[in-house]
Amino acid sequence: MQLDDELVERLDRLAETEGTNRSELLRRGASAVLEAAELRKADRSLRDAYRRVPQDPALVASAQRLAARTAPEW
């Protein structure tokens, strides 16, 4: 894998700050990229499902009323 010098320096500084090494940071980064891709795929699947079978407006209104009554006050 080719990394430019500036990126290597930034990774090394972060690794030192976090008490780890560059390889571990790159493993974490790769895992984060893969997880983000999986979440995007799940989001697409959910959106597609709602396009095929839209929500019932009466059910949405009922859920909103229930949420308004049960939501804690911040």
C-alpha cells in the first residue's frame, strides 16, 4: 500500500498519541469503511422496502401521538 509522506506522519503522530501503531490505525480505518458500506447497504434496503410498501399514514399519525405522550421532557 502506498501512502504519501504527510499521511504517514499524521498516522504516526496519532498512533503515538493513542498508544498504538500505524498498522492498527489502518486496520481500524478499514473496518470503519467496511462497516459504513454495510450500513449504507442496509439503509438502501430499508428505503427500497418503504418505496415498495409505503407506511400507512394512519399508523404514522398514531405513532406520532404516542411518541408525543411518552417522550421525556428534556
